[in-house]
Amino acid sequence: MRPSLLLIIGKRVLAALPVLAGVVVVTFILTRMLPGDPAAYFAGQVDSQAAIEEIRHAMGLDLPLPIQFLHYITGLSQGDLGRSFSTGRPVLAEMLDRLPASLELVLVAVAFGAALAVPLGVLAAVRQGGWADQAVRVITTAGVSLPAFFSGLMLIFLFYYLLEWAPSPVGRLDAFSEAPPRITGFLLIDCALLGDWETWHAAAAQIVLPALSLGLVTLAPIARMTRGAMLAALSSDFIRTARAAGLPPRQVLWTYAFRNAVLPVLTTLGMVFSYSLGGAVLVEKVFSWPGVGSFALDALMQLDYAPVQGFVLVLGVLYVVLNLGVDILLVLADPRIRVEG
Amino acid sequence: MSLSFSANAWHVLRGNPATLAGALICGGFALLAVVGPWLAPYDPMATSAALSLRPPSAAHWFGTDQVGRDMLSRVLVATRLDLGIAISATLLSFTLGLVLGGAAGWLGGWVDRAVGRVNDTLMAFPLFVLAMGIVAALGNSITNIIWATAVVNLPFYARVARAEVNVRREAGFVEAARLAGNGSAGVLFRHLIPNALPPMMVQVSLNLGFAILNAASLSFIGLGVRPPTPEWGIMVSEGAALVLSGQWWAALFPGLALMLAVFGFNLLGDGLRDLVDPRRRT
């Protein structure tokens, strides 16, 4: 690795730091605005003003805001995201327990989206302006217009109630399967590692419908970006040269054009992945998927706010880190960025 | 100018059935938002134990829900609320974005940097998660869904406005306007802002669909609009449990209305983007 490459990556990391700081500040502001006085909550039955004041003092809520912020970031640096009233456990532990379920769902959803949308985008680019192009545009726009919670319900009705193909749409495993001992927390990976294919099939059957409803939303951005990148690649000089040299069209399309269109598509996949983490909340609710989103929602309904704040913070940080990761991958993969930097 | 624009619009719409369909759908929903309450055959709030969970029939086209309310009436009446929330939120982000972005592009310096920092931070969250956090923080009300939807969309408008103002700040016609004795505000509002409007209008129509979806999603998870108010997101949420036992209509019709409205605005927004800037179609 040449020093200039390290320098570019270092610059990207540095550029992400103020954004991360912004995420922490926004979460802190949201924390202070949230209704439900935590001191009043802890005071419980001893609902006298003096008791509330005392607890407020003990929790540091009577301090000036900058000092409170200092306490907040000191806590964060020690991994303290507060404690959930409803489960009694630290929010960070709860989030870490549930994060693999959410990530697995989003990963399968984006993989499904890419598998369908990339060929559609290539088709639209090859037939630019034709009916196939129009059809792809309408299909993907329909996909992005589908509320994921609604498509999830309709998939349940069709495949669980009417056709009885899908298992009961509750959670990551049906009642007859036992979760394997946790290695990565990703059920599909853990079962494969342990060679437990029966449970693997059960887990795969559970994830199909939620991943499908989440994946439909990702079709439009992926197909659009593929189409755009393919159009740019197809109109460049090296394609004209390849065609003039008499290379077979298939080879021109996939080997020359597509390979050059892959990078912007990868960037989009990174964006879509992080975006879908947000949309997963709705799908998790519909399918009782035990991820971070349904955890935050359950807490919200019980007016337990620490998990909601933790959820917003963790997803914000994850979003920044994921996009940074994609950025760095691109720097490594694309020599042109190195020249520019 | 207006003639050539409408001629151009007609040309684009004719050659582009998808955009035409989008325009028709949007027009239809706008009409329903106005006349929906008069079209509703029943009182959307009237419950009736005897009529609980009737499937669609001649008397109740969309069936009835668990407490016997007519679904067709509820879906029709909800149009005004859903569109109203989305339009208010979009107007808010449009105005705030124009002011912030315009100031950033025109003044430059620390204002530009500050606005840029706010934009970056707001965009560092998955949109729906931030909206959820904002509604949870501000409290559970319709006004707060509007604010949350407006805030998460703000960066898109502020960026477009900033870029459009910034790119023309030193342009010849702006110099000329300044030399002709126009004040700073005059140049900004009469010469720079009007040029920023077309791309911002495209953003509006692209965003309306998202705003409808965002507001309905927040209601679906129990934030914002509260039952028994007829609203598409809540109605889908109320019908969700019934789907498992085969009563599909209580969730299907409000969900379809929601989907169709979002679809229409997305198609139209896409088409408008072609109209305003044919080069940008990707």
C-alpha cells in the first residue's frame, strides 16, 4: 500500500469524525427534549416534589446543559447508553443482542434487491427509451412506492394464509426449531457453521417474506443507478472501440461495460443498506422480528425512552461507519480516485 | 415562455405515458382530498357491532372494520389528512431549505459552513429513524409528525437552493442587476431565487410521495395520528392483526390508497425531473 493511499483513507476517516460528533450532539438534544421525566419515573410512588428533586440531583439532571453533555459523552465512551426500564438491562447489551437479527434481515433484503435490480437496470440501459426501459421505470417506481409494512402484510396473506407455503410469520424461527448456540448471531451463518441444515432451512423459510418486503423498496435506487452507470459506460470511447474491433456484443456488454459500471452501483448498495436499516423498523414490527427496531418500538410504547435514544444513536453511528467503509473500499478498488486524491 | 413551457409539458407527457399516469393519479387524489368527505357514503366514525368485519359487498364496497365502520368512507375521508400532512411538511422543508440554502449560497463564509454542517448531520441518520426520534422527543401529535418529516427532508432542499444560488452568484446577469442599482435583497429575490425554483419544484414533487409514506409509516408504528381518526397508516395497522385470520380488506384498501398516492407522486416527480432538466435523467 502506497503512502498516498493511506493518506486518502486517513482523510476520509477524518472527514467522518465531525459527522459522528454531529450524530452524538443530535442524539443528546433529542435526549433532553424527550418527554417523561426520568427523575419522576425513578421517584415512583414517592411522588413528592422533594424526592423528585433529590433524584434529579443524584442523576445530574439539575446541572447546566454543557456539564450534562460532558457526562453524556463520558458515559458513551464507556459504552453506557443508559438502562431500559422495561427490560431492566443496559441498552447497549440489548442492542448488541438484537443487532445481528436486524443486520441479517437487511443483508438478505439488499442481496435480493440487487439480484433483481441490477439485471433490470442493465436491461433498461441497453433498451434505452424503449418499452423495456419504461417498464423497468414503472416497476421500480412501484417498488419504492410500496410501504414495506403493507407489502409485508399482503405477502403474509398470500403466502401464509392463502397458499400456506410460508411458516407462521412470527420471529426468526418457528416453534419447532431450536436456535443454535450463538456464534455470530446471524442464524443462517451459525447454522451453516454448525452443519445444522434443518434449522438453517427453518431460519431461511422465516426470513424470505420479511426480506422480500424490505427488498422491494431497494429495487428503484439500485436499478436507477445501474441504468445510469451502464449508459455512461456504454457511451464511452472504449466501448466504441471494442464494438468496432468486432467483439461479441455479450462480451462488450458484460466484460467491458458492466465492469466499469460496477463501482457506482456498489456505492448505491452501501447507501441502500444503511437506508434499509431504518426501514427495517416497520418490517420488524409486522413480522415480530426480534431486531433493534422492534426493541425500540416496544420500549417507545411503554414510554421507556433510553432504548429509543440508544437506537437512534447506534443507527446513526452505524450509518456513518458503513458509508465510510464503502468509501474506503472504493478508494481501494478504483485507481482513478487515487489519482485525484 | 408559459406557452412554450406548456407545449413542452404536453410534448413530454404525450411521449411519456408513465408521467401522464402519475399526473392523473395525483390529480385524482387532490380531488378526493377536497371532495372526499362528501363522497363518503357513511359516517367514517359510526360504529356498529352488528356490522363488524363484513367483507366487501354492494352496501360496503371496501367492507367494514372490527367495530363495524365503513372502510370506503374511512379511506376517502383519510385522503385529506394524509395529503395535508405531506403537503404541510413539504412546504415547511421547501421554505426552510430555501432560506437556509439561499443564505448559505449567497453569504458564503461561516453561514455556509454552519448550514453545511447541519445538513451533513441530518443526513447522517437513516431518515425514518431520525423522524422516529424527533416525534418521540417532541411528543406524539400530528404537528410533530409534520415537523419531523420536514426536518428529515430539509437537507435536500437546502442543498439544491445553495447550489443554485451559489453557481449564479457571480454570473453576468447578476452583476448587471447589481450594477443597475438593485440592492442585495433585490438581486437575491428577483434574480437568484427564481432561478432556483424549477429544480426545487422537482424536489417537491419527488418528496411529496416520500412525505406521505413517512407520515403514514409513523402512524403505523403508533406515532402521531391517533385512532379513531381515519388515516391510512393507522388503518393498515388496525387491519394488520386481522390479516392472519383471513380478513384482508381492513388492511388492503387503506394500504392500496397509500401505495397508489405515493406511486402517483413518484411517477410525476420523475417525469418533472425530465421536463426541467432532460440531462439529469439517469
